[in-house]
Amino acid sequence: MTYYRLLHLDLSMRFELALQMLNLSRPWGLVTALSEIYDVSRKFLYELRDKAEASILTALAGQPPGPKPVLETLIINGERIQRGIVTLATSIPGSIRGIQTCLEELLDTHCSIGFISQTLQLAGKVAEEHNQLLVPKGSVLGEADEIFQGRHPCLTVVDGNSFAVLQLSPQISRDALTWGVSFLEMQDRGVRFHDLACDGARGIRAGVQQAGLTIPLRPDLFHLLREANHLMRQLESSAYKVIEEAERCRRAESEAHGERRRKGRRLKVQKSVPEAQTKEQEAVDRYDLFVWLCQEIRQCLEPWTSEYMLTSSQQARETLETAIELMKDLGSVKINEYAQDLKKHEEELLAPLVWLEQQLSPWRDMEQAGSFSLESDMESTIIWAYKYRQALDLDDSFEGFPVQLRPVVKAFWQALSLFHRSSSLAESLHSWLRPYFQMHRGIPAWLAPLLQFYWNHHTFQRGKRKGKSPLGENTTWSQVLDLLIKPGVESKVA
């Protein structure tokens, strides 16, 4: 509590005295009179004048341009330092020594390497406890994959619907037994899988069998498309080389039959112009045809057509088989191997479309739609509204549709939300994890639980999940830190 030593002089009286003392034309003897009236010394009055003058000069002095700095008081205690350590370790890929440097620059506080390591270990244990309590409410569209740091795998399971990380577990091996135990542990926690998308890793598929999971296994369309893109780049590079060679042959022929020749040696070519042009046309046609076939395959595996109608599984099968046969005729060994790989996974690639068709067949036949007739225009409208539901701000109330048709719309939207055929989200998560693992040259025991906890609680900045976390919550990072850093549990700062 603030107070004046001279209680009989309040702020207004001091303000009046300062004004009279700053008056350069004040009469002679006024200071002595004021000293007697207010029972203060002449020294007090002159000091009051000097303080008022200094304050006025400071307020009216020239200031540097730009916004004024915000001055706030920050209490730096053990809890504040621990929160900063956990934030730096999760939000930014960095080493423990890098965290130490940041604390020295930002908070002007030196922390020992041991204190930082101890803080992260304690936070990692708390994060692991919270991660074990994570149980999605509905069925999980599982995406399983592995990321390696050195020779050590880290088993990853992601929910393809919410993008929540259900497991991030460094292991010694990635065999069927290790994966089977991981699936059993998630089952014991209450995780229920609707299906599981994975690449060709044998350990994952065998682990599903070991755990006794009777769920559909979806081949990873992401890897198949990435392999096709790799072949496209090779074919494009080969086509440019053949084009360059054909252009060289044309220049050599023009030089040989021209009246004037350029200085230097003549161009030497191994092929005639007609032969080079034939090879050029074959390379360009092979590239164009392969790109077109890949686009057709990609389109036929979509759940709906360009007219927003459900894709027919029979039509998709015919398109896929035709594209595979045409690929085999392109005369490339690598393309032929890719076509055989597609043929091998044909049934698994078409399985999601078959499932979707079976789920919506009763509703499309209008056995349960009452008096409404689900015409093609209405089906197209339902699928179009589902695709743009976020932009249209549509929710589960299905406003805008007739009341009698809303059960049909609900059935369509639920089935489409469970359509799943790729583990691309797991690959995206691995691209985020890689810098952390490389920075620490391994996977410390505390790192994976903290990163899993941070990811599941962070808020997406863009996309269809913008403004929400993978858990569907809208919490701040400060609230998340309250779960990891317990007040009163502090270590001594070195």
C-alpha cells in the first residue's frame, strides 16, 4: 500500500504547490510563505519543483518512432522455466543444449543440462500416463506405419479421421510379435478399429493376425501413387534425352546438306533422322500414355465420379484391368512390374468401393427412404453437399434437406466418412517427427510420449480441422502445460 510521509498534503495539494513553484513570475517571498502555511521546509518545496519539472520534461521530450515497447513483469520461477523447457522441446526441433541457450537468451536464466533432462523425463512420464488414457469415441480408421531412426523402428498408429496419434512407440523390432502386442494393448485401452491401412510391411499384417483383429486391411494407395510418380519422372527424363538426341540428329543432317557449315568438328550421331524421330515419338507417347493411365486409375478409385455420383465397383474394376493391360503394352520393364503390382492388389484396391456400394445399396434402392424417390440429381446433391460441407457450414442437423430425406443423407454421410484407403496421414506425421529424431540422434524415452501428447493437443491452423485439435478440443497450449507441469513439483535450478 502506498502512502505519503506528510499525510496532511494529498495529491491535489502537492499538484497545486508544484504549479506555484514552477511559476517563474511568482512574487518574492512566496516560498517562505508556503513553507509556513503548509508546515513544510523550503527544501521540500524546491525538491517538489525539481520532481515536477523532471516529469514534465520526460513526458514532453522527443520519442523514437514506431510502437512503444510493452513493459510487463514476468516472474521467473521453477515452474515458469519448466514450462519453457517443455515448450521448446516439443514445438521446435532442438537439442537439449539448444534449449539451454534459448533459456539464457529469452529468460536470462542459466539451467544445467541435468536439470533440463530431468524436467523432460518427468514431463514425458506424465505425458505417457495421459496418452494411455486416450480412447477415441467412435470407430478408428487406423493407419499403421513405421519410422526408423538409425536401425531402431518406431511404431506409429494414427486415426485417419481425427489425425490423432494413438501410438508412438519406439521398439527394438518391428516383427509380427511386436506389432501384435501393440494392437492388443490398444484394444485393452478400448480402441476399436473400423479398418487398417498400411503399406506392404509384413510385420503389420502378421501383427493384426497375431492380435486376432478381424478388420479389413486396406493397401496403402499413397505408396502406389508415389511409385507411379517416380516412374513418371523417369519416363519424362528419358523422353527429354531422346528429344535432345533427335534434335542433334536433325542438326547434323542440316549441317551435312547445308551450303555453309559451322566452325569446328562435324556433329557425330549414331542414328539416322527417321530412326531418331521414331524413338522420340515413342518416348513421348509412352510418357503421355502412362500419365493418362495413372490419372484414370486414380479417378476410378475415387468414391464418387466427377458428376458426384457413387462410383460403380464393377466399372472401376473394368477400368483398372484395362489400364493394367495397356501398361503392359508400353514396352517398359519397370512399368510392367508396376502393372503387375497393381494386379496383385486389385481386389484390395477395389474393396473400399465394394464396401461403400454395399453400405448404401439399400438406401439407393429406397427400401428405407419412405415415399421419396432417390433420383440421380438428389444423390449427386447429397454427395456434393458432403464434399463441401465445411465451406457450406453444414452440421449433423442436415438443414436444407427435406425432413423425410434426412435419414438417407445421414446414411450417405456416415458411410462416406468411413471410406478409407490410404496411410498418407501417418506419412505426414513422420515428416513432422523426422527433424526431432535426427536432432536428438535417436529417440529418448521421454521424446515420443511428449511429441504424441503435443500433437494430440495442438490446434490445426488450416485445413478441414482448422481451429481444433486432433482430439476435437479447443485448448490453449498454456492449458496443456498445466497437465504436464504440476505446481509445487520443482527442481532446483542450477
